Amino acid sequence: MAGLATTFGSGAMTNSINEIENSQVILVSGSNTTDTHPQVARRILAAVDRGAKLIVIDPRRTRMAEYAHIHLAIRPGTDIPLLNAMMRIILDENLVDDVFIEMRTENFHALRDMLYRMDLQETVSITGVPLEDISRAARRYARAQKAVICYCLGVTQHICGTDNVQNYSNLAMLTGHVEQEDTGVDPLRGHSNVQGACDMGALPAVFPGYQPAADPEARAKFSRAWKTELPEKPGLTLLDMTHGGPGGAVRGMVIVGENPMLSDPTLGKVKKTLEGLDFLAVSDLYLTETAVMADVVFPAASFAEKTGTITNSERRVQLVRQAIAPVGSCLPDYRIIMELSGRLGFAMEYDSPAEIMEEIALLTPIYGGIYHDRLEAGWGLQWPCTDRSHPGTPFLHKYSFTRGRGHFSPTRHLPPSETPDEEYPMILITGRFYHHFHTGTMTRKSPTLIREGGGAIVQVHAADAEVLRVRNGDQVTITSRRGTITVQVEISDQVSQGNLFTTFHFAEAPVNELTVDARDPRAQCPEYKISAVRIEKAGP
Amino acid sequence: MNNTMSDKNILQKDHLVPLLRRLNKDYRMVLPVRNSSGDTLFAEVETLDGCRIDLDSQTLASAKHYLFPQLETLFKYRISADGGYSFEPVCEAEPTIFFGLRSCDLAAILYMDVIFLQKTKDPYYLQKRQNAILISLGCTEPFANCFCNATRSGPFLEYGFDLQFTDLGDRYFVETGRVSGGEIVRRYSHYFTPASEKDSKDQYQASLEARGRFKRQVHVDQATKRLQAEDVPESIWTELSLRCQDCGGCAYICPTCTCFTIRDQPCSAQEGERLRAWDACTFAGFTRMAGGHNPVQHRTQAIRKRFLHKLLHDVEKHGRSSCVGCGRCVDMCFGGVDIVRCVAMINELQ
């Protein structure tokens, strides 16, 4: 988010998902697309069917990587030097888009000067990728007329996540691969409606539609609408809240549809913080690990029991219609919030989600033309959509970047917060498996999904397994400086030697007991992707 | 009146809805209905009023789930105070008319008959099947992904239907297949008139023209011959498996996929039910043993098994491929791991 906002002025997919199908080169980075974004993966496969070339940057040999024409299997956390090398090669071979740089961007010289000072051989030793492969990828990407970059959490969940993202934008701008149809930089969003949550201001420093809380005009507008004084100071980020400690500044929390007792890094800290609160309310479908700690639990309605909108990765606002009446005493989220706010002495009176949408349109320029009755008709609208007659925006930055000129931000390699040493010699990467969603609060209720993936496993390279003397299905303990978990071994060629991969779906093997609490200073995104660990065969 | 109706009759189009309305009074009716989201699906209708019967689109799913439900209760159990179990079988079906089945979907039901009724008769399927009257609608305009001409399961069938309708523009040509179809024509004879020589010729012409209207050429037999003759290279299955997203959609949407799993669902401490649910051979849990060992080691092998089953093993076992050429897997699969691609890949081998 923060990365693209700096370089382009807007932190969302610049293209529509459908456009990927028409691209000539697709660069996928830090995304196990086949498993985590099937609807994007299908477009990538369709593009390859039409002759597109696929480049995958990933420490893991995912199925998308196996399918790729070029797989750059970098060491975890070395995206920046890899991209710098690609850009240096593009510069050396004069494959840059001079006109685009001249007309549409700024600060190119800073990038150029930094690239000229770098040493390509050093990159090879940092990333572990042969120079020849880097060159092939650089040429392929630069020479295409239409090229997209799709990236996901493998890029952002690092202490240098924002820099990573900025470097991908640097690469795109250097070659002029933005601001056109079928060409751009596309972050893939994970959680359903996480884009919508950000759009609605569920971020510390902005109102809906990314209107800064620091801007007096925006503040005045929302104060008038909500008939209350609004603070100028930004709120806290997620980890500031859940890692605040037992005597933290936050004394009470309302947690909606999130399970930090499994999903946040360094769970020990989260537990202490939540236990130390004066009051905790949780609103969720099921009694999650977090909900059991709450003073009050609100039963929330599921997607099938409520009407509202979901905004997806491509900024498309879509209507979700209620299919069944809420089961038992559960309520749609807006009703829970209204009831709560009423009891706190602030009357929120909305008769329907459509009425709330009208207020969003009134106060949020990018959602200015989005109303339920318009959404009824088709497949939704893509913001920016500024008024009732606006058809929506399939791709961003046409003719000019949201911020005016695209800004080159040169970046340098920042080693991960933890590197392997004698005591903790392996790198643990965390992520997701196909059959479960996040902390499994929903998917672990399905017998078929449980049968497909019932428990926590760790992927181990065959050579490492041999040293450990473990076989498929053996139990192992994984220990970091922060904790220990026990999981089952799956010997896999998806991870390279020295790397381990596991997921955070399973409460009985909470991998976030192990993860570091280091985070990117700007986006505040935790470094889930790299922790130094030790692995041992479990007990007798 | 004529109690000896011919087995070839004409139903004027104007009389279709009145006939269906009449049938609906005496039978449970399942027919293709366009819903409020614009999707056409088989649906059980209480009344025809306000119901959009859609005979111009392919239904998104076949009628498989009416005879072999996605989730079916086999029996209920109860634990009594002394710890003993009592069981209550659940097996019921009412006379049902399926109207507007396409030839492929009907051919699929004939295939399910072989699976569920040939040797051990599955009582749950049998009950529903015996109560089913199948009225098909031959395809004068094959849909975008159809290739039933290549699997010999359409566009018109020679047998298997109770009644087969052919759209002749202003009227339907109605052929009687099995006895219960004849009974329908006799019982509601005032809706029908015997077909003339010209009607029969028009029907023949329409069925011939339909054969020329297929948009896809899928050489299923050629692929089967190839598979019979040699082991095709592993690379085909590897490529397909890399594209597979493991959703099981192909097996769920396929009108001839009949694999199921059984599970017990407790409803309370004293009560519960045994269910059978659709399963998919591409799932790892489909073949994994209780001890964790999986004889089908890799996704590649699961994909291979799936296509060999359709294209080779069923030919050897039942004399014909179990693909009925409906083309639904083409639209269903995110990764394009459909039988059309598989057949093309096999046939393109040098």
C-alpha cells in the first residue's frame, strides 16, 4: 500500500484482473498464485496459452514457478538486489523507455546513479540466482510491449516490504510498463474485502477513500457529517495495538472478524496484551482463539446472511445479496456496530446497507458514483467512480499518475531482521496452503477440507531431511528465539535446501509463536516471511 | 378415442406450457429454469406461474444431483438410554418428470444406471430412478463447448428416453422411447396429434443439420485409440497437473462422475445420520489410507487416473467412454484442465 502510494500515488492494482490475459510478459513475485489466487492464476495460464512468457520470482518452487519459462529462485528477502540487477541490465542494454521516463516520471537520475554504482557479481552472491537467468528475465520483461507485475505477500511481508514494492514500480516505470491497458503493477489482495476495508479507512491515518486525517478540510467534512470532533493524530497500527503489552495505552478493544491470537506474529506478546486489557469484545462467526478471551462475544452473520458490498483486488465493488435469514441471534456487522455505538451514546441510525452506501458516496470521491441500485445491474463498478454517470475505471494512471509524475525511489538491499546462524541455521517461510483460509476459523469446519489438509505440516528439502534423519509424516519440532511448535514433515522439492515452509492455519501448531516481531517501518507490515529457526526430530 | 397412439407425435408449441401445467398436477416436475441471476439450472417447480422455463440454454449443471444428490442421508441413528443403537433408513422418492434433459445428460443417466444398478443395486439410486420419467429435448443448436457427436451421446438419442422432443420451429416432434413415455402420450393424448410423413422427414432433416453445427471438433475416439496403443508421455499429465487447482469442480460438474464418500454426522449426543457426499478423484484424501500412505503419490497421477478412467478404462469395461461431450468441464475448470484439452494434447503427440 505505502509503496505504490509513494511511487504512483495510489495503492491498488493498476489493471483489471481480466487484462492479465492479454499481457505478453507476466512477472509474478512472491505469490503462490495457483493456490492463493486461483482466479488470477487462470488468467496467467490463459495468457501463457496465448504465447505470453511467464517469469516467477520466488524462493519456493511453487506450481506457478514450475510452470514458468524463467524461475528466479532467490534467497528469501533479496528482491531488491535482484531487481536492481535487472534494472542495471536494462539500462546497460538500453532497453529503457526514454520517452516515458522523460514525460511521466521524476527522480530518474537518482535511480540511474545508484544502478551504475552497483556490482552485478555481488547481486549473484546475495540472491543466489545466476546472472544469466537475471539477464534473460530482464530482457524478456523490458522488451515486451505489454507486461504486468503481479506481487503478493512474499514481497510485502518483509522489513523492507515498502522498498520492495517501490523497486517493482521502479522496474515498471523504467520500461514504461504502467498506465496502459494490459500493462501495470498489480498487488494481489488476500482476505476477501481487504481492499474494501482499506478503502473505507480501516487504516490508522486516513478517512474513507484515503483522505488524510491530517488534512483539515477532510477532517472538517467528516466532522460535519458525523456531528463529532475527529482526532487529527493518526491511530495505532495493528502491531502497536496487539503488541502493546499488558500495560499498553489501549485499554479496551473491539475485534471484528480477525483472529490475532493465531494470525499476528510473536503470539506470546499478543496474549499478554489481550489478557491485560480492561475490556475485550470480539465479533466473529465462530468462537475463535481470540474470541474465547473476550468479555463479550457478538455472533456475526456470515456472507450468506447479510447484504453489502465486497471490493476485490481490482478495485471492483460488488454487491453481495442476503440469501438466508441470519441463523440464531446473529446480526449483520453494521447492526452490531450500530447497537454498540448506541449504547456508547452515539446514535448511528441507518435503515439498510444501501443507506450506508449513500453516505459513502457522499463523503468519498472515489466511491462517489457507487450506489446499490447501480450495483444491482451488472458485475459491479471499479473505483475511481466519481458520479452516477461514471462508468468506473478498469485501469489506473491513464495519461497521468494519480500523484502527477511517477516517482523513482532508489532502494538498497536491507538484510532480513534475522539471518541464519549456528544456533538457528534454517530460514522459516510462512504462508498458506490451498485447502485452508487464514486461521482456519471457517475452513476447518468442512470435513472435505479437513480430509485434504487436516494438520500442520512443514515442507523440508530432501537433503535437509536426510541430515535430520526424518521421513515423510515424522513429527519435528521447530524452534526459534521466541518459541517452539511441533509439526509433521512433508519432504518437498518446493523448498530449497536450508529453507522451511509452513502455514499459520492451525491453532495446535501456532507458527506465529516463532515469527519475529520486526516490521516494515512504513507499512508496519510484519516480517512473516523470514525467521531463523532450528528443526529437530520430535521425541521418541 | 385413439388408445393406440403412434410412437411419433406432434405437440404444437402453443400447447407445451399447458401440457407441462397439466403434468405438474400429477407429477413432481424438474425442468430448466432461468433464475433471477440469469443462470439456467434444473429446478423443481411448484407452479409454472412466473417461472421462466428456458429451453434455449445449456443448464449450468446436469440433472445428476436429482438421482444422486451431492449430499444424501442414507439412514438416521439413535442411541438409546441402554447404549443400544436403532436405525431408521431414509429412502424415498416420488414420481418425477424430468423435462428438457439434453441428450448428453440423458446419456449420463444411462451411464449412472450401469454404475449403480448393473451388479449390486444401489437402493437409493434405484428408488429415484424407478420414479423418474425422462423427457429429453434433442439439440438442434449445439452449445459452444458441446461435442456429444464425438462421444455418440447426442445431439439426438436412439434409446433411453421416455419421450424425446425435437424442436421443428412451430411444433415439437415427440418420439416415444420407453413404456412410461407411451403412457404419458396416451394419458394426455388430447395434447398430441400423430406425426405425418413430412413431420418425420423434417425431424430427420433437423437432426442431420444439427450434426453440422458443432463448433468444436474433439476427436475422442482417436485419443482412446492412442491410449490403447501406447503409454503417453508423463509430460502431458505433468502439464495438466501444474494447471490443476485442486478444486474438484470437474468431478462435481461432470454428469458421469459417480464417486462418493461416506461420513457420519452426529446431530446431538443421542442422534445422528450417515451421509454420502460427492467426492473427487483428484483430491489427495480420495486415495489416502488411514495410516497416511497414499498409493496415488502425486497430483500428476491423480490427473492421469481421472482422464484414463474417462477415455480408456470405461471403454475397456463398458464398451464406451464415460465422457458424454457436454463440455461443462471446459467452462468449469479455472486452469483449463478439461477433457477437450486433454484429448487435444494426446492427439497432438508425434
